[in-house]
Amino acid sequence: MRRFKLSLRAQKALLGVLFTLPFILGFAAFLAYPFFQSVIFSLSKLSIVSTGYELDFVGLDNYRHALLVDPRFRQVFVETVVGMAARIPVILIFSFFAANLLNQRFRGRMLARVVFFLPVIMGAEISLKMQQADYMQQAVSFSESGLLPLSVLQELLLSLKLPLAFINFIFAAINEIPLIIRSSGIQILIFLAALQSIPKSLYEAAHMEGATAWEAFWKITFPLISPLMLVNVVYTIVDSFTAPDNALLELIQNAAWTGAGFGVSTAMSWIYFAAILGILAVTFILLGREVHYES
């Protein structure tokens, strides 16, 4: 009897299916029903009654209301997408820079890694509240002492006759520093794992061939960490667009309970979800070509 044998490509495809099987089963068991139910809600008007709720089909009217009638959704939507798109490269650059530093050998390296990952362990919401309380306390102490470092810095930059747009960019970057650090814990670990997976022998061979550190980075480091770099980009996009301080998510939540209703709120959620999928699709198209997978 002839034994059935799968090709190497079929074996890899089967392993991929087995790897994603827990997610597929979990989605089918716990998420599929609310997923399709939300589609029905976005096409209906939901009314609370004594027995639960009633749905009146309105078609795409909820989407029309979200895009054309609601006075704030489009503005907050554009501001959120543009703001997150500008923040994501900064988070990735900082994460890669921090991972390179933490990959060096120095005393207290383990403690430094814990410090960078601490906001993830504590939770983003807890860290956000602590930082807000710390900022308020610092503002009070500075105002009592008569010293306001940011205002002094602003006066200094203005005295140098720098462009106002450049000064505003500097202060926006300063205000983003705590958020960038708080949002970089997972990315630093992923980059750190990628850097540590590169064989040292490749760098030794490149050094013997006379390659500079810059050439070694572009010929060895960047290609070998590119798969996990794509993972970091996707994770950062999803994490940034679902952050607890996201103004658009707050607007969608308020629309459900104090605004236009649950149907319009669900329609807003689907519009936001479609935008994130579009950004992820563009990311895979643009960056997927540059990813190098070892054979």
C-alpha cells in the first residue's frame, strides 16, 4: 500500500493551520455570534423595552448619520487616525533604539529591562492615572516655586527667532514622551528577542571582511529582524488605535448611551474597524516585500 506523503509546502501550510487553530476555535466559540450581531445592530435602530430590546431595520442610515450628520465623528476620526499614524513611527524608532541599548552588556541590565516593561505589567490605565497625578503634583510644585521649565524653554526658543511651527513640534514631542515610553514595552521585548536571535558569527565574518557597523546593520541586522519588525508594526498599529486614551473610542462609547443610539455607535465602530483593516492592508503591501525570511 502506497503511503500518503505531503509535500514540504503542504506541510508548512498544515503547520500554519494548526498554529492558528486555537484562535479559529476561540473565535467560533466566543466571538463569531457577537461579531455578526454587531453587523445587525449597525443596520438597525435599537430600542430598549421591558423584555429586552427591539430592532428596526434602517439599512445604511446609521452609517449616513455617523459620516454626514454627527458633528464630531469625522473630525475626531481624522484627528485620531492622523495622530496615531504620526505616533507609530516614533514608537517603533524609540523601541528599536531602547532594544539596542538593552542588548548591550552592562551592570543592571535586567533591572533596566524591567523598568521599560513595568508599564505593561501594571497596565496602561493604571500607568496613565499615575502619570497624570504626577504631572499635576509637579505643576503645583513648580507654580509654587515660581519656576515653569516649559514656559522658560518656550521663551528661550522664541528669543532665538525660531519658526513657531518648529517650536510647537518640539513641545508636542515633549508632551508625547511619557506616552511613547508607556507604549513601547512589548515592542522593546520583541526587538530584543530579534536582536538576540542573530548569530554572532555573522557579525564576526562581516568584520573580517572589512564591513563597517553601518554596513553590518543594513546587510545583517535589518534583514534578519525584518519579520519581527513587521510584527511590531502590526502590534503597534492595533495597540495605538485601541489605547485607553483614544478620543474616538470615547466618542463611540458616548454615542451609544448619551448620543444618537446604539445602532449609530455600532456603525461608528465598524467604520473605525474598516479604517484599521485598511491601514493594516497597506502596511502588509508596503512592508511585506521588504521582509526577509530565512529558508
